[in-house]
Amino acid sequence: MSDGFAQQIEDASGMLFHAQDLLGQHEVMLTVSMDALLGLTARIIGLDRGILVEAWNRQDAALEAALIAEGVWQAQRALSRPQRLRRVLLIEPDAGASTGAISGILSRWADLGMIALIRWSVAFEEPGSLEVLHQTLEAATDQVEWGTADALIVDRGPGYAFRALSDPALVRRLCQFPVPILTLQGGHPNLLDRLAWHAFETTEAMEAVLTDILREEVRPAGRERLDSIVRELERIAVAAAMARSGALYD
């Protein structure tokens, strides 16, 4: 298989692919048809995914070892737990994919004014996804530097491998992202899950941690005191408005 043909497969699938992954004996799925003129023909319609998963594991392990040696791999895990949750960055599936539950939760919080939500949509498994992810990460970095941010949440949505998330250049940038990255663990190997500040097994587990951060932010503010202040300010405003308007009756 030529490098050019392997590149075409990668471009069409959106997954990193190397021809050497196919060395050896492997099972393929075929459709077979009989034609009066052409005779018996067969077309490959599938390949045992275990072949690629094994190769991806080897590639990921090699890159992880290299980043550990550089002292980069542990950078996300060394970040402190967010002390507040006011500006949240979200990378989510594009409109063509179903939105995950965590995206809905964050949208509700933003609608309620609890957080400011800055979001980007990415077609994770489409051709060109790697370039889009680099551009998105650049925009997210700008948000941190110019507008501050408390966390970056990656919601990949449904899909198979998301191999762009194991690209060496992208992984190095993700390791060095200046605020904690939170993600849901995927069903197949990619490096984002292992490098992130925290990878959650379920949406409920991620929501629990985010809720706890919000709770810790509210506690030192003295909610009872603030509620009393709000009620008194509202009473003063009403009294002032009535004084300006004059009495309704003599």
C-alpha cells in the first residue's frame, strides 16, 4: 500500500492511519457478488478494528514516554483544582452530531447566569478535524490570556476513535494548556483522556465535581448575609420609588 493511498484513507476517515499497521495476517469483511460477465467479485467493506487499536496503543505509548522524558506530560495533573467556575470553555461536537449531556448542563447554567460559557463546535472525526482543533485550541488559549478562564471541558460526543486527539503536536499543546482540562473518557484509546487534569467515566461524575466547585465558591461568600443585603436593598429601592412618586391619597 502506497503512502499516498494510506493518506487518502486518513483524509476520508478523519483518523490517523499508517500502512505499516496492516503488516501481517488480518481478517476483513467482504461483499461477494456473481455477475454473468465479470464472474465472482468481492469488495472489502470492513477491517478488524483490533488491528488499528493495537497499533494506536503502541503509538500512544511511544509519544507518552517521549513527553514524560521531556517533563511535559504531567503538566495538566500538576494544576490546582479550580477555585471558582465563572468562565468555562467548551469544545463540543458540531451540529451534525448529537450533543452530550454535559453540554446541556453547561448551557442551562449559562442561561441562569451562573457561568459565562464560551463554546466551539468541532467535527472530531471528519477530514480536516486536526487543523480545526489546532485553531480552536489557539482561540481557547487567547480566551485564557485575554479574558481569563477557569476550565476547559471537552465533550466529544459519540464516535469511535477521535485519533486527532493523539496527534503529537496537538497533544503537546494540550499538556501545556494553562487551565485544567476536563473530559469524559472515550471508549477507545486516545491521549487526551490520559493527559487531562481529570477524565471522568460518566457525565454524572463530571457534574458532581463542577457542582462541588460552585458550592465551594458560594460558601465563603456568606450566602445568608448576601441574601439579607439583597432584601434590604430591594426594600430601600421600593421605599425611595414611593417617596419620589408621592402619596396616592390625601
